[in-house]
Amino acid sequence: MKRLMIALLCLAAGATGFAREAAPTAEDVVVEKRMVAISEELRCLVCQNESLSGSQADLAKDLRREIREQIGRGRSDQEILDFMVDRYGDFVRYRPPLKGTTFLLWFGPFVLLAVGVVALVVILRRRGRRVAPATALSAEEQRKAEELLGLAGKDKP
Amino acid sequence: MIPELGHFALILALLVSLVQGTLPLAGAARHSLSWIALARPAARAQFLLVAFAFGCLTWAFVANDFSVLYVAQHSNSRLPLEYRISGVWGGHEGSLLLWMLMLSGWTLAVSVFSRHLPDAMVARVIGVLGLVTVGFLAFILLTSNPFERLLPAAADGRDLNPLLQDPGLIFHPPMLYMGYVGFSIAFAFAIAALLSGQLDAAWARWSRPWTTAAWVFLTLGIALGSWWAYYELGWGGWWFWDPVENASFIPWLVGTALVHSLAVTEKRGGFKNWTVLLAIAAFSLSLLGTFLVRSGVLTSVHAFATDPRRGIFILILLAIVVGVSLFLFAWRAPKVGLGGSFGLVSRESLLLVNNVLLVVAAGSVLLGTLYPLFIDALGLGKLSVGPPYFNAVFVPLMVPLLVLMAPGPLARWKHAEMAPVLKKLLPALAVAVALAVAVPLAYGQWTPLTALGILLAAWIAGASVIAVIDRLRAGVTGQPLHWWGMHLAHAGVAVFVVGVTLVSAYQQEKDVRMAPDDTVTVGGYSFRFVGVREAMGPNYRAMVGELELSKDGKVLRSMHPEKRAYLTSTMPMTEAAIDVGLTRDVYVSLGEPIDERAWSVRVYYKPFVDWIWGGCLLMALGGFVAIGDRRYRMKKAAAAKQAAQGAAA
Amino acid sequence: MNRFLLPLGIFIVLVVFLAIGLSLNPREVPSPLIGKPAPAFELPQLHKPEARFAPQDMQGEVWLLNVWASWCVSCRQEHPLLVDLANSKLVPIYGLNYKDPRDDALRWLKQFGDPYVLSIADVEGRVGIDYGVYGVPETYVIDKAGVIRFKQIGPVTQDVLEKTILPLVKELQK
């Protein structure tokens, strides 16, 4: 309680001062922004699954410092990413590079989409031809189904 | 003694589930009425036993019984009561028991709300659920017994992971599991239909409300998890494409496809095989998610402590449940009829396109999630697939889906002319284009992606508004509830898209060093740092910051971000302070002390971020309204309701 | 072929991969440095800060570079093995003392024994970054030409030592 009182007094004292614009934590805001952008593409190795930018691990802090320094030395983003891959392998990149082993990863979704669309068109066309004579039967099915539910005749959407 | 009773109840439950999983199914096949009649009582006994076991574990937590190993690992005598209760599902064993409780709860619900269904059908559904129950109870009893004793008892517990000591833990897992496990009902209906050969519109009508209910819970569960991550992790993100998040998102995508294809199967008798396959897939992917989370094959922030035996057990369970189902599908599906005919352009074909896009999206997320495992298993090295990949792949797949969401509900069944639909949508398009130009400009920065997001959101919302006006003007009264539900859910998607678009494009953040009286401004909001004081919580010591939030010189409120050190953990926890608003959140989190007076502080301005979860809430609400549709009720209730509506009108 | 079998086929392939996945450790990251020259550096020695060490000094010799720190708990686990190995004189072990205050490091060696021919002090952890260190302890086998041939991530075990490291060292020493 006593501690709280003191804290409150400090707060009251603090409130009488003049407001100043807070300084950014980073020495250089532009460098920091680039560092964050780069480190979001990178995986923290010691954490479970976190980006380098979000991690509080020691190694992550060291690597962020390394990135800042390299930006300071005028390295390009690509050079910095290459620096990391040279040391830790493709594992550090959250955006896997496009190469033989990742073709399926990068093109898979679009191949899947193409296959899906082609299959859809083929099935719809074939279905259109096959289903026509069967309509009477399916109407019968429909009627039976509604009978089962006891809803025949009601609730036509 | 009580833990032993709980353990014993689980063993009894396993015995009951063996009965539940065999006799009703055999009875339905052999037309034995007495065996069929066992289904409902077995489901009820099953629920009582599992609920009793769950109660025993809860009691052990509440009473601080540290002679139970699981309690000693996940609780502490100083843990507040609400977290002692939610701590029951704070670890692997207990969360599995929660999963089990949900499964028997859903089964109970089927046994109660199925009086209008043929008994043989109910027996099959409950039987299939019984078989799944056998698998999970065996899993719990053989590899993950939550009632295992610790002798001698621990003096005090190791405590619940501080990240989990949050209201998020109370609501997120139960909701998520309700959704995950709820798909087991759709699954059981599909398997029952395949077993009986009765795959028709009636089947779709029976399973549709259950599927929608599961989807509603899963939507809420995922949204709650996302919101929890947003305020708890302290860096204001809301989705990280972590394997465990994906494990819940993949079934959601497939479940969404299922909800739509069920509409066609019910209304038009079409897509029957496809619908059955989706129902099997939705639950299979829930099981796969369970495997991924609990086996340790993928690294994730959320993964449970792993034990190789568990991984093998779930994999075998997965292989049996899904393998048998897909085999049954391959055997029975070729004999199923095609249903009503429809044209190349029709509500049906548009819904099929929706299904293709959703399933391809689910497949892509699955591919990205499992790709590191594939590559590693083939000995081709290690790689990581993270947010940059998923954003690059997922977003383009969603664009056509969102485009089609507007004309879809306006197109006619069987055969649709697109020209009148598009003509009707012209006002929506005009408004959408205007907003897509104006909104980003109002924020001072126009980018094509932001404009696209706003365009799509307004397009979808506009289409729903036009549909509603259209019906009202035509004097059509008493639209069925499912129609309102659909438009509500679609409007939810629009709201969600607005949130995602605006917060990704216009959020601002600043990392600053603040001593008392320093101010920082972000997004037009000023924070004045007042100071930091120490405070004690029930089981932690906190440094509580005080910042005064103001806008245009007017003081709005005081904000209190915290940095907590839990007594039993070395990990410091960040509790952000958030000022929630309809059009923006203002978010502060306390970093590290820099010297005696100054702290590093991170402030965010997040425009429209709450629309993300608001949109999810609307989607869930839409689903909830749709379940209320009278045609899902039994005959008597339907008649009663119709009468009531007549009286009200 | 029955196209309805397709989902089952896909699922079986998936299960096979998942089963293989169970036996893998997703957290172990192979080093891309294997087969490449050990990165150059020059750092002060731990015991004699005025003297320096560079890997080029080791040309013509097969040696182990063991990354350790006094704050690293699992280093204690492998330490007795390293002490035994040093006594057997089969291969020289050099220590890279990673991000450690000098006093702590020296005290630690006094307490648990010093298997290293010498230790190098990498106080800032920069050499660690060049070597792709992410989980101390790590051990590198470097050949006569200065090329990294093997990297053990995490503590060296009896098993790894006898089945992998020592046979490799013998092979390289020929």
C-alpha cells in the first residue's frame, strides 16, 4: 500500500512537467523499417515458429543487429537474405526460393486450380448430356424425400 | 479417490462406446429393432460417463489435487479459480478429454433432436459416432490418461503456462473443439448414408443444420483464437499462418464448401457424391489437424509437449477412420444418381465454382503447411513455408471467390441468365468503384490492392443490400430464415474484407523511448507517458504503465499496458492496453525498461481492425439464423411455428 | 480405373509421408556450410587475450571446433565426453566460447575440466553467426584443407562420437 502511495505521488509529480516528443527507440527510423521488413521474411531458428522480427531470443536480437549493420554498410535486401541463407540454409527463409524442390509448392496451387476448373467444365458438360433422361426419376426421388420429411407441398423455396 | 472414479468412468465409457459402435450398426443392417433401439440409450449413457469423468478432472483442478500428475503439471495453488477450471484443457490430456466431451455432447444432441428421422438412420449415425468414440477413448486411456497419479504428490503445481492465463483460454478451445468435433456429425451422416445407400435430398436436409452448427462454432473458435493472439502476444498481429492455425483453417475452408454444396444437394438433389466427399474431408482434416498439433511433426508456437507414442496412435486412428471412409466412398459412390439437371450457367454451377475455389484454397494451405515435411521426408533438406508464401498464394485464390459471391445468390437454380443479374448489380458495382477510389484517397494513399479490397467488399455488401431491397419491393413477405442467414453471413465476409484491407494498408506503429511526460503521436492519437508503477496480481508481479490517450488536445482516457512476471515462470508476459473503437483500435504495449525513468513503448494505430472479428461474428450469426429455419424442424414444430408466424403477421 | 478411388489414393500417400514425418526432427536444421571452407576469423584466445587464433593456423590438421558457453545447460551434458576425448589424444578440440563473460567461462572450465587445446572468445557472437550457430553446443569437424565436413547440433553423445565423428576423423587423418 505504501509503495502504491509513493508511486501515485510520483505520478502526480510527473504530471506537472512539460510534454516532449518521445524519441524513437531505433537510432535510424529508415534503417529500422528496412530491418523489420527483412526480418519478417526470416525465421527465428531457436524459437518454435516465429519470425526474426517478432522474436525476443538472443540470437534473434544478434541477427537483427547484424541486419542493421549490413544495411548501414549499404548492402541490398537480397544480399542480406543471401547472407542468412549461406549460414543457416533455406530453412531461415519464410518465402522459399523458387527452385527444383519448390516447384510443386509454388505452382501446385495454380495447377490444382487449373485441374479443378478443367474437371468442372468436363463434368458439367458430360453431366448435361447424361442427366437429361433421368430427370423424371430424380423428381420422383425428390417427392419421396419430401414425403419422408412430411413436408410435401409446403415450403417451396 | 475421485480421480480413480473419473478414470473408471472413462473405462466404462469405452465399454459403452464399443456397444454403441457395433450393435446399432449391425441392427440397422439386419433390421433388428431391439439393436437399433440401443443407439439412443448408449449415446446418453456415454455422455453421462464422459461428463462425469470431465467433472472429476475439474474437481481435481479446483481442489488443487497435486497428486494427479496432469494437475501438478498444469495448475498451481495460487492460480485464480477461473484459470484452474479452464486449466483442465490447458494441456494435451485434458484438452483431449474436452474433445471427447464435445464428441459425446454432439452425439447426445443427435439422439435428442432426431425424433423426426427414421430410427435406422439414427442408429447408423450414432453407431458411426460410437466407433470414432472408441478410437478417442482408447487414445486417452492408453496414451494420455489425465488421471495418472503422481506419488508422492507434489507440494505445489508447476503452474499453467502464463500465456494461457487469459480469458481467451476459457472460450477459445471449447468453441474450436465444438467446431472441429461438430464436423463428426456431418461425417457420421455421410457414412450412414453411404452404408444405407440412401443418399438423397432428405439426407442433405437432415445433416445440413448440424453441419452449419459445427461451422458456426468453428468460425467463432478461429475468430476468438485470432483475437486472443492479437491482444495477448503484444505485437498486434491477428493471423500468422502457423501450422496450428492452418490446422483449424483448412477444415473451415472445406466446411464452408460443404455448407454450400449441401444447399445444392438439398434443394436440387445434385452433387451428392461431392457433398459426401466434402463431409468426409471436413472431419478427416479436423483429425489431421489433431495429429499435426499433437504429434510434433511440425514446429509451431502452439504445439503440445510431444510423445512419439501419441503420434503413432493418432496416425493409426486417422488411417483407419479416414481410410475406411474413403474406401466406402469409392465403393458406394459410383452407384449414386446425379440428381436434377442444370445449365452451364446456373446457381448450381456457380456454387460448384465456389466449391472448386474453396477446396483449391484448402489444398494450397495444406500443401504449404505440409511441404516442409514432404521435403524432409524425401531427404531433400529443410525449408520453411511462412506468411509470405501463404499471402502470395491464398489471396489470388480468394479474389474470384469474392467476385462471384455477389451474383451467386441472385442467380436462378437450374438455368440462369447472367445479363439480368449483372444489370441488377450495376448500382452495387457503381458504389463499389466509387468507394474503391475514395476510401484509399481519404486515407491519403491509394494502392491497387487496397482499392481492390474495398471494391470487393462493397460489391458483396451491395449485392446483399440489392437482394434484400428487391425482395421487399416485390412484396415477398416471410423470407425463409436461411435466406436471411446467407445474406448476413455474406455481409460478414464483406465486413471482414474491409477490416483486413484497411488494417494491412493503413496501420501505423511507432517504437519509442518514453520517460514521464514524453508524448508520441500515431494516427492522430497522442499518448503521454505518465509513468510505471509496480502492482501485485494473484500470482504475478506486474509493472503497470500509465499513458494518457488524447486526440486533438482532448484527453480520452488513461491506458494501462502491463509487463508481468509470473511467480512460477521466468518468461515475462506482455499485456497490451487497447482502446477499442468501431473504426480503429489504439494499442499500446510496454517493452523493456531503458533506465530508471524511461521505458521502450510500442504504440499502434489500427484502423478497422475489429471489423475482422466483427465480420466473423456476422458470418457465425448468419449460420445461426439459418439453422433456425423452420424446414429443419420436425413436422409438429414446423406447423406450430407457421401458425405463430401467421398470428404475428 | 475408378475415379472415386482417387481420394483414397491421395490419402494413402499422405499417411505414408506423415508416418515418415514422425521419425524426423523438424527442429534440426542441416548446415549449408558442410563441404565448404570454414569461415575465416581472428579472435583473441580465452586464456591469453593478447594472443589470437585463426582457423587458418590449423591448415594440415584435422580438428574439432566445439561451440560452448557457461550459461549453456546441455554443454554440461556433453562435457565429460569431450574431456575423455581430449585425454585420448585422437583429435585436437578447440573451443569457441560463445557470448560468455570471460570470468564465467574460466570458472566453468576450472570446475568441469578443460578439454580444449585452447578456447577462442566470441563475446559478441559474430563468429557464431558466420558459422551458423543456433543451438549451443555445436561441434564442427574440419579437415586438413580447412573444409567443414560434419556438424553436430546439440550435445555430442557417445553414439554420435563413436559411430560418426571418430570414424570420420580417422578417415580424414589418412
